Amino acid sequence: MRRSIGVDLHKNSFRVCFYMRKKEYELETYKVRKSGLEAFKKSLKKSDEVAVESTGNTGYFVREIEEKVKRVRVINPRQFKVITMSVKKTDDEDALKIAKYLKKDLIPEVRMPNKEQQQMRSLVGTRDKLVKLRTGLKNKIHNILNANGIVSCKEMFSGEKGFIFVQRLGLEDSYQFEIELIVEQIKHLNEAVKKIDQQIKERSEKLDGHKSLKSIKGISDTGAAIFLSAIGDVNDFRDEKALFSYFGIIPRVSISNETSHYGRITKRGNKIARTALVQSTLVAIRYSPYLRAFYDKIKNKRGSGKAIIATSRKMLGIIYKTLKNNWVFEDFTQYKLVPSAL
């Protein structure tokens, strides 16, 4: 008999429900370490189906057991509210509920990245944290200068000259000490970002679709890496609207009786990918007459904010078609493909 196995996964341990039929199940606890996983794998059969909620270590867990069972299904926690809204919430109850819903084939699944995509996402996430930390430190210098009546601009610390300038201002000792310390940290972060950018570039060049995305004017090596790691297999999306939804760049819709209301974008999905999309679109608008005309048309009617979101959706549609059809642009500004991509 096929078993449905529900797993309530935690950082150090996981509770497992081996479910056969109603009132016929077993519960076991294992440690999230090599010995615990090996013991769990020995209990598995090729006919088993396993379901586990998506958490920080789910990818590792899935890779360890996926060859031992028929299928592993990763639960989308946003849609699987039955656990989070449960009145009686214990590890046993959670594992049992997962197993029961798996048996009924009612598990809402989330897409799991492969090993390369997961590594790329980790690199991109680290880069994002470093850049935000650097921005925070630059803002602190601006605050110090403002407190001393010195007007500074955003681009002031984009190069070495800006740092030399602030270090020679001759502020009071306390402020001067702060600035010199912050400048030193910013320089270290600049080097770290350069190194991680090089690593991302080298790894992203090996991913399918990199050449296609790089041929789109406005998408950098880092941008291509972010999109490829976020999207994964583009064929997982039935159409470009499904990709828009995955990026969280579609409006919220509320329909009651004969009234329809369209609100702000959902902002669900990968925030870094969504930010990279907007940034790439802002660059692409400068070069593409098609995107510029579309942006200007929306801007004149509804303002710049809604215009950039609408144009970003248009840009994501181009990314979808490019990956779907393996296009490579010879001249993106004129929407001309290289002969081999036709």
C-alpha cells in the first residue's frame, strides 16, 4: 500500500507521520543531522510520497531523500493555511494534517530551485545585503555632513575623490573619527561587492538563457543572474501572466457583486528579482523606442509610478518570450534577432 508521509520540518529535528489510511498511521521523530537523515531514509520505500512545508532547510532535506521515494512535494505555506490556522497546533498534528492532505492529493506546491539556482540565489542575496549595508553607511555620512551644515549629493561617494574630500573637511574630532571609520568600511564593502559580482558573472554565464537575457539592452550580468535564478525553468509558467503573478507585479483585484476594484501590485514573490526588473526597465527605456513610447503614454495618463510598473510588466513579457523561444537579440533597440534565433 502506498504511504503518504507528512513531515513537520524544524531546524534541529523533524516529526514524521507515516500515513496508510484513516486511523492507521505511525509517528516518528528524527534529528536533522546525517545519522537522523540516514535512519529516516532507511524507513522509506520507492512507492512512498512525501510532503514537507517550505522552510529554510527544505532544499537540503529534499535533495537528501528524493531518490529514495516516488515523489517529494514541497508545500506552499501561504496557501496551506490549515496548519497555521489550526486551533490545536503540535508537531504531531501538523505532520498528520500534511500526510492526510497528501493522501487526498490536496497539497498546494511551491517550486523548488535546483542546486545551481539555489547557490545563485544565495550569492545574489548576500550581494543585496552588502549593497544595502554600504548604502546605509553612505547615508550616515550624509547625515553627519548635514548636521554640520554641509550639503552633500547622492553621487558624492561613488568614487575615491568623494571619500578624500570628506576626510579633509576638518570636522570636530568625534565626527571626523566616525567618518574615517565609516569610509574604511565602505571601501571594504566595495571590494566585497566587486568579488561577488565577478563570482555571479562567472556562474551565470554557465546557466541556460544567460546569453539570451544579456542581449536585452538594460540587463546586466547581475540582472541576468537574478532573473535566471528566480525564474528557473520558464516552461513551468503556462504564459507570461503567470510569470507576472510569480514576480508579484500584478494589481490586487477585489470583485464584489458588480463592482471591481484594482489596487496596488501584490508584491508577492522574490523582492530582489522584482527590484532588478524595475532597475533593468529604467535602463532599457533609455535605449528602446518601443518601451519609451509605452512608458510615456502611461505616464501622461496615470503618472510615473504606475508607468514604470506597467513598463516593467512589458519588460518581463519580453524576458518571458526571450527565454521561451531562445531568442538572442542582434539589436534590441530595433527588436532585431540574430539570424540563428529566428
